Amino acid sequence: MGEIINFSDFAELPDIYEMSREELIELLSRVKEKIARLDEKEPKNMLSEKYELWADEHEELEDIADEIMDLLDEMGD
């Protein structure tokens, strides 16, 4: 099993261009799980600073997921 990646431990995303297809699929799964957990904690007040921070993290994770999916598409089956 691959190494568990905690995004808060990284200043930036690991080099996904150096990862194998299997590693990318595993990473994408973990990113999607993190998005789902984050969705459960969505602040009610959309005008609060807490919501703004939540939205920034959510958007960042969605961007990471999109980048991984694009790379997997480029790799093909």
C-alpha cells in the first residue's frame, strides 16, 4: 500500500507528474474523500470568514482532483 499523504504536511502538491497511474488513482481517491469530509463541515453562514476559509480549501482540493483527472485522461487506459 502507498504512503498516506496528508496535504497539510506539504507546502505544495507532490509531483503528480512523477507518479504512476495506480498512485494517481489512489491519490485521487484520497482527495475525493477529503472533499467529502470537508463538505460535511460546511459552515452555515456563507458570509463568515470561516466559510471563506472552508471555500478556499474546498476549491484547492477540487483543483487538485481536476489536475489528477486530467493527467489520468492524458495517460489513457
